[in-house]
Amino acid sequence: MKIRIYSIAKKQNNCDEFIKQIKQFGVIVEDICIFNANIQKAQKDSAISAKESYRTEFSKYLKNNVLNIALHPNGKEVSTFEFSNLLRDKNEITFFIGGAYGFDDAFLSKTTNISLSKLTFSHKIAKIVVFEQIFRALCIINNHPYHKE
């Protein structure tokens, strides 16, 4: 299985421990941060411009026959077990964490949309939660004792 997590953010290394733990299940996981001059300018211009810049950057990474998941406050809330079932038997999964202004409807229409919580998280926290939930889901799938019911 290969998992890529794309985020509109400057590079951070706060998920390295989870990346190491996830590898024990034979899963390749990549943490890809995208933040360039176009995004920076668009975020200063307007929310609409920012969302368009996110769509432009992320659309390059949408693939057919891959589970493309956008993290969005209006997405479906799932339990840890439901989340693990999303990952089960997939060869490739891509997660998208938007910028400060979120995603536009055009992008969301091309992805499976889930919400981590009704709470709003910073990008750093959202990313840590996603990595931890990926690890927890893989533990469930592989009957590893990390997840307690």
C-alpha cells in the first residue's frame, strides 16, 4: 500500500515517528507539503483565489483508481473502525489537507470527503491526527494490539 498526504503548508517534520511506525506494516507513506509563490499571493488576494490555487496545485495529484480523500469540515465524520475500512484492501490512497481557506466545491466533487472532527484544527494538528489514525487503522487491519476498544 502507498499513502500520500498532500498539504498546503511549509515543510514540517512532526510526523516522522508515525511514518516509522506505519512502515512496519509494509506501507509506504509520503508527507508532501506544497506552498509556493502562487499560493502565497492567492491567499493574500482573497479566499476565492486561495481555494482556486489549492485546486490548481492539488488537481495534479488526483488519480483515477486511487482513493482520493479530502479532509473537510463538512465531510462525513467517521469512526476509527470506519476509517480503517476505508483503507482496507486499497493499493493507493491520497489525502489532501487544504490551506487556510479550505477547498472549493469543484475539488471536493472529485474526492471522498471526511471530517476529523467538528472542531477546527491547525494544519500541524490535523496532519498529526491523520498520521495517527492511519497508524491506528493499520493496527486494526493487522490485528496489532495498539488499538483498544
